[in-house]
Amino acid sequence: MSWRPYSLPPNVATDHNQLTMEFMRKVAARHDMVCLLNEKPFRGVNGSGKHNNWSLCTSDGHNLLNPGDSPSDNAQFLLFLCAVIRAVDEHQDLLRIAVSTASNDNRLGGSEAPPAIISIFLGQELTDILEALVSRTDYEQHEHQVMDIGVDILPKFPRDTTDRNRTSPFAFTGNKFEFRSPGSSLSVSGPNVVLNTIVADVLEQFADKLEQADDFAVALNRIIRHTIRDHRRIIFNGNGYAPEWTAEAEKRGLVNYACTADALPHMVDEKNIALFEKHGVFTASELRSRMAIMQENYNKTIHIEALTMIDMVNRDIIPAVVGYSAQLSDAAAKKSAVGLDNGCELRRCAQLNENLKAIDARVQALERAVQSLPQGIGPEGESHYYHDIVVKIMQSLRTVVDETELMVSSKAWPYPGYGELLFGVR
């Protein structure tokens, strides 16, 4: 994770981020406010996440992802760029797992944040260069300053001038990558552990080949071309929000874990255990422990949210709707008594009554679902139960409550509306 204009080690940057979040909470409380770090506190309003700016630097501060002005720098840039491309392609699952939480599920893929499908944005110019490398064709340069890579078979390429694609989860932004999937409440330590480990693993393999090569330049060129050829599927410069991208990603064989319940079990896939053990990052037991903790956190979060919703509906929303319906009924009766038309009141009463029945039926269904959690299915089974059963009932209950709110006087409604929450000044 980088901190402009200087680069910070991930540990320091993570500490800074944690301290900043804590400071924000404390300052908000000091002013009788609440700092919400929840990824999606309001339906229909864009959620919040973090941009994890990640680059590779030498001990003396030289950025290895910065296209340089010399042939050796440019060849070096391509090599390290290819290492990241291969690492992200081979370990899409780990990057998705690293940002998996109950609240972030509400944000990812919501046409306001990156999709749950991991891909890399490079910009069309850099992508064209990589394609030219694979096909051994000359790169048709755009109208930009041209740099010479210095390896005969590699083409010349321009400095990147494109803006990052804001629908991409992992975008190259000139001299670093921007991982945009982490949620606002998440510690960036997890994503950075994954990024550092997967790239280190690929660089180790590259180093072994180059150190044993008879001809360094030929070996370097072969690594770059083969990496692009074998891992180009992860590169996507289009609209990540488009439904067509989901179908295209499936054709490419990319991973699509739509929710935390689907993603977390893959933390302990054989290849992931082997990766972390190889580099001394986590043992198999430590990975299983982390997975169990994340699953328990997901399950408890949904459980608490469901109980909170049941309490809000039973103690506040249903009584408010009943009370307001009574006011309308009373008004309708009084108007009828003096011979006035009461059609408006009667129609609204009838609609509110239908909505009230739907609310009551769905909150009862939610109560049964929470109480009927199957026993002995383990954390993974519970996660799928909460996602597939409980969350769906919560969403249906939320829908009818939102419709009802628009029919009830703001004075009778027990909670502040979005206008008051987002724009009100006390």
C-alpha cells in the first residue's frame, strides 16, 4: 500500500489506516455524531470502500512498477508488471477472500463499486503493447512520447496517460496498482498480505529461471511473452458493471464468488495452503483458524442484523403503521359522518392494511428462519443458510417496509428518513 508522495511499508500504512479509522470515530463522538464505516449503511446510496494503492519498491525507494527512461528500466517494468498479472490471475480467489465480509457483499457488484469478479485494468495502450509482444508484431504507437525498451524483440511503447477504470477492482494507474475492492471497515493488512505473498511467489519463479539462463535477454523475453499469453484472460478494460462482463468472465474461466459464503471455504484449498506454507506466512492450521473466524464473524453479523430487524419491525414499524391507519380510519369515519368524500382515506387504509399483512407475514418468516438454524452443519453450512435463507427474507421484508414508509406521515414514522439522515443539520 503506498502513501503519496512517498511509499510506506505495508505494516506502517496499515497502522496509519487503523489509527485514522479510530480517530474518525472518536472525533465524531466528540461532536455528538457517528462515523459510519459500514460499507453499505443506506440502500440506494453508494457504499464506501478503500483504495489500496500497492506498488513494489527497492530498499532505496526505486519503484519497480514505474516505466523508466532507459532500456533496462523499461524491460524491468515489463517483467514486474507480468509478475503481478500472473499472480492476480492465479490467485483471484485469495484476493476475493481477502475482502469478504457481510457488509462488503452489499457493495461489491452493486454498480457503485468493483464487481466481485477480480480482473486487471491496464488501459488500452498498455494492453495493445502486451498483445504485440505475444504476436511479435510492431506496436502502432499512439500520439505520445515514445520510450525504447532496449530488448530487440520488444516494441517501443508510450507513457501511460489513461485514467483508471473506476469499475475495475485492480487497476494500473501509471506506477502502481489500485486494489479497489476492500471495504471501508476492513483492515488493509489482509489484502496486502495476499498481494505481497502471491507476487513474491511469482517473482521467485521468475528469478529461478533468469538466474539459470544461458542468455538473460532471451530468457527475459520468453518469460514476458509466455506470461502475457498464458494470463491475458485476467486483463479487462471494459465496463465491470455491465451484465455482459459476467458472461464474458465465465467464458474466460475467471472466478466469480458472488458472496462471502461462497468465497471463504476456498481459503483452505490445497493450492492456497501450499502457497502460504511455502513462504512461511501461514500454516494450514492458521489458515483454517482464520477461515473459521471469518465465517463466524459473517454468521454472527447476519444473525445480529436479523434480530435487529425483527425488533425494529415488531416494536416500532408495525405499531406505527397500525397507529397511522387508525388515524386515517378515524378521519374517514368523521368525513363520512358529515357527508364528505372519504375515498382517499379509505384507499390508503386499504393499501396500508395489505402492506401491514405482508410485513407481519415476512417478519414471522424471518423469526422462524432465525430460530430454525439447522444444527450440526458447521460454520460453512451456517454461512450458506444465512445467505440463502435469512438474507433473502430480510431483503423481502425491507422491500415492503420501504414501500409502506412512503405512505405513512413522517411524523408517525418511528425513524428518520434519508433526507434527515444525510442532509439534516441540527
